[in-house]
Amino acid sequence: MTAIPYSPSPLGRIARKVPVVGHVSRDIEREADTVYYLITIFLTAVVLAVKTWGLPALVLTAVGLVPVMFVILIILARP
């Protein structure tokens, strides 16, 4: 049985060329535990932003995560 070579989509190739996004995506491909570190970093940044700027930082974070929650709900609702 031969392995099928992995070739990323055109959007994936463009994303790999962006300095931060490409580095993170390659790290996630190598080690899946990197996702947990990214979640921890994101939550720490939100907590520090709320401590610094208060409620507006929390509201802007929630508004920014609305599309993410829509995608998650659509994925869960699919039959």
C-alpha cells in the first residue's frame, strides 16, 4: 500500500507563507499538543486585557468569537 502524498490547498500554501500563522500551523502538524498551549496563551491574553481595559476588552473578545461559535454550532447540527 502506497501512501498518498499530502498537498495543501492553495489557501493552505498561502497561510504557510505568513510568518506567524505558518509557523504555528507547522507546529500543530508536528505535535498536536500545541493546540492546548495556544488555548492557554489566548485565555491568558484575554485575562490580561480585561485586567487592563476592563469590560470593553471582554465585549470585543466575545464579539470576535461569534463567527467561531456559529461554525461550531453548524458543525454540531449537521446530520
